[in-house]
Amino acid sequence: MNRLQFLVLTTLLFIASLIFTSPAAAHGERNQEPFLRMRTTHWYDVTWSADTVKVNDEIELRGRLYVFADWPKHLFELQAVYLNLGTNGPVFIKVATYLNDVPMMQSTEVEYGKTYDFRIVAKARTPGRHHVHPMINIEDAGPLLGPGKWIEVTGNADDFVYPLKTLDGITIPNLETWQLGTVFRVHAYWLILAFVWLGWWFRRGPSLLPRFRALITGREDILFTKADRLVTAALIVIVLFSVAYGMISTNSKYPRTSALQGGRVRVFPLPDNAEQVVVRHAKGVYQVPGRSLQLTLRVTNRTAQAVRLGEFTAANLRFVNQGVPAAVAGVPTGYPEDLIARNGLVVTPDEPIPPGETREITVEAADAAWETERLASLMGNPDSSYGALLFFFDAQGKRSVSEVSGPAIPSFTAL
Amino acid sequence: MTALFVPRLAGVLFAFTFIGLAAPRWCSGHGGVSMENDLCKLRAGPYVLHFTGYQPQSAPELEFCEDIPDTGYTLIVLDYLDPTLRDLPVEARIIRDTGDESDLERITVYHKPAAVYPRGSFVIEHTFPEPGRFVGLIKVGDQVSRFPFAVGTRGRRALMLYTFFAAAALGVGGLLFLYASRRA
């Protein structure tokens, strides 16, 4: 095959790979391993301030972030984290993020078994229907997504502006396009210089083999001519002058700058609740055909009031006990329906657990979502322990949040 | 044949293989059930359900799509990918593939009457005593999905796999032998 045929063939293959790609949709988080989604970060009380916004409008995501105590440490320890916004590309601009009211421009460290309030402010940039999640990036591991909601952005993409005023009074009319001309010019200048330099060395045609032959025959002296040395010297002068000029002119135009921050912000978790409901896993079975996770749990009520189990949440799926009014009220209008299990949570016995008592209860969380959200593949993972948060409520609606985790064994018996 | 014939032929075959693999395929050999983007789907009109088959007594680790590997106790679970399905009645029937569907009752081996399943999953449980060819009929609302399938295909599938890889190995070996002969 000659060069032209090879070039034509590779071009055709490249075009074929572009033409025959499938369209991408949302819910890429389903590709993450189930134990990652269940035993790392739990997001709850998540709200989105709007369902529909115009380009340039802001939305706010709020809620709580819980860092699972039974983190899969055998895979990766929790190090630096970065609070972020999970969307399909830059369709929203992240304006501000906070953990417990501490601005999160930089990374931070969070603790196992602790809870944090989060707030994310974002500005709509691209029209369309977008799936918007809170997200946290884990150093050396990757992103962990919270629940996602479809947000409609109306308007015209060309109308997007992002104005800013710096601390020393410089007004930036639109950060999206500010100084783009300068960026292109500087890049073009250095690219041209680079191509001229490369061109100088390759201008005489075949250049690698002749040089190689000169080296192996001990004729290094013919590799560089006087003209080569003159051009090299001129280029060094041009490069040094260009760098100096760029630095001096930029410093004179913008004398007050601060470096990109490489440190970490310190944030303290929310205080632990002195009164807690403690839950211990006793037995876990996943009924494969019925798509049902059945757990036997030992619950110790260390609060001052009798409590009932109101909600079981894992991997952003919510199973709500319809018999607990406070739990039902905890699902706000407009919460993504695909994350709420239709049949809810079945608890046996469902009577309130008095203060100080330890009781064994069985919990059934059944829904096709275990399969459609690709959580049932937990059974085939090397680490097949589930993880979940349990919400207990007393008669006044006061909530206690507990963590539970343990192995779940697949079963095909008793539909 | 020129000396470049074999490498060129290999290059063309490779290109077509690559393009063919890159292109999405819609197989309809099993009617309403097919593998799409690594997910086994059953289509009934506009509705899409996730189809998973199990034979826990003969192959507990295996999930199957379309044909059923062994005879015996079989579970088929249909998970609703569309939330609207949770409010619609779903009915299932398995009939022998006799080619004549004028009297369904006579050829029915399994029937689950229509019911609503708000949990989002519909389960078919049946024991196939012998190998054979069957047709599944799933009615979702007023939409019907028809999917022919075979029972007891495990041995045949293994034979097909062995035959394919043997043919591929022979083909590659033959091409290399021809190329080497030409070079010599």
C-alpha cells in the first residue's frame, strides 16, 4: 500500500468512526461501580432553586453531603476533594461553591463519617435541557455525583455574558471573551516562531538519515553550518526579548496580581448529633428476580424520643416509608421522580422504637431501579457491600441520620 | 496476483471489519428483543423494557438475552425503562412456535394475565422440560412485542463460537502463509 492509499484509508476510517458514533445522553454516573456510589458520598436534602431559567440566570443547589465512614479504603483513601457542578459540559458556569459557608475556590479535606452543608451557585450559559448534579472530585480517584435534575435553559447562547470587577477596579465586561484576541495573537506568534525554527532544520529535504549517517561516520562537524549558528543566535535573542517584553508590558498593565492558589481550604464538619440512632447490619439479601434488597438490621435508639424508620437512601435512590408523614414530607415537590422508588420502603415491625431500646427490624427496598440504575451489578463486584443512609423520625418530625453497610448476597428464591 | 495483493486484501478486510464494528447494528432475528449498546432490550411499540433471563439452577452466574441456554427452571425479568410503564397493564404469554397462531390457547405453554406493576419489574417464571422453539408475546397497554426464541441452545452456541474462532485462525494463518510464500 503506498502513502496515498494509506492516507485515504485512515481518513475514511476516521470519518467512519465519527459518523457511526451513538448519541450520548445523561446518567453516565450509572457506569460507576455500585459500591462507589453507595459507600463514598451521600447527598441528601438536595434542592434546585429552579426548573427553568434563561441564559444568564443563576440557580442554586443546596443540600447536605455525608462522607461515608465505611469508605472503600482498600481502593483509595480520601485525600483532597473539590466541590464542583456536574453537567454535560460548560452549559452552566460555576459562580460560587461553599461547604459549611466556607468558599470552595480551592480543594479541601473532609472527614469520614461527617456531614457538611453544601451550596453551589451556577449561571446558565447554553440553551437546552441539561442534567444538573452536585459533584465532588476526589484526588487520584475521580468524580462522585449527587442526584441530578433536568433544568431547562431558554434563550440565546450568544446573549451569555459573565461580567466581573476585580478587587483593584478593573472591569471585565465578559470573562468569556475577555482578552481572547491577545491570547490568539500570543499563541500565533510563538507557533510561527516554532514553525520557522523547525522549517529551518528541515528545509533541505531528508534531514534525519543524512544527520544519522554523519554521526555514525564521525562527521559531526558538518551538522552545523555558520548560517545555522547565526540563525540560532538570532532566535535566542528574539525569544529572550519576547519573554522579557511580554513580562514587562503585562506587569505594567496589571501591576497587582495574585498567584493561582495551590493550598487547601480548611473546613470543619457539622457537629455530630449527640442523640443518635445506631444501626448495625445483621443480614442482607438481594432478591434478584424481585429487584428487592432485604435487610435485617439491629437498631438501637439512643435519642430521647421513640423513632420510626422513615427513609432508606443509597446511590441517590430514595425509598420512603409511606407510613411516616415526616419522611413523606421530606420529598419536596419537583424532586426527580426517577430517584424516588414508587413502592417505597417496607419496614417490619414498623412500630416506633422506644428510647434506649434495641430492636431487630427487617427492611425491604424493592424497585426496578436496582437494575436500571445498574446497582444490582454490586453482586458481581469484588466488593459487594452495600452502603446506605437511614433516616429515623420521632413523632414531632425530628430526624436522626444513621449509616449502615454490609454484605448483600444474591438470591433467586421466593419472589 | 501481485506481491501486494495479500497485504492489500488484508488491509481492505481490516477496514471493512473496523467500519462494520463501528457502525451500530439493529438485529431483528429475535423480534422485539435485541442487544443494543450492551443492554438487552425488549420493544413493544414505543415502550422499552430491559430484558434479563436467568436459569438459577443450571447457570446461576449467567444472564441471557434472546435464546435460553438450557432446559429447566427459567426466570425472565422485564424492568421498565420508561416510568410511564408502571401505570400500564402488562401481560405475558409463551407459545410453541408452530407457525400457526390462530388458536393461541392451544399452543400456549405459559400465560400471566395482565396486571399493573408499580414496582417497575415484571417476572416470568417457567420450567421448560424440553428443548424447542417458542415465541414470547408481551403486551404492554395496547402494544404487543413478539420475540421468537429457542430453548436448549447452550451446546449449539459453544459449537458456533469454536467454529468461528477456528475459521478466523485458519483465515489469518492462510493469509500469512500466502504472503510469506510470495515474499520467498
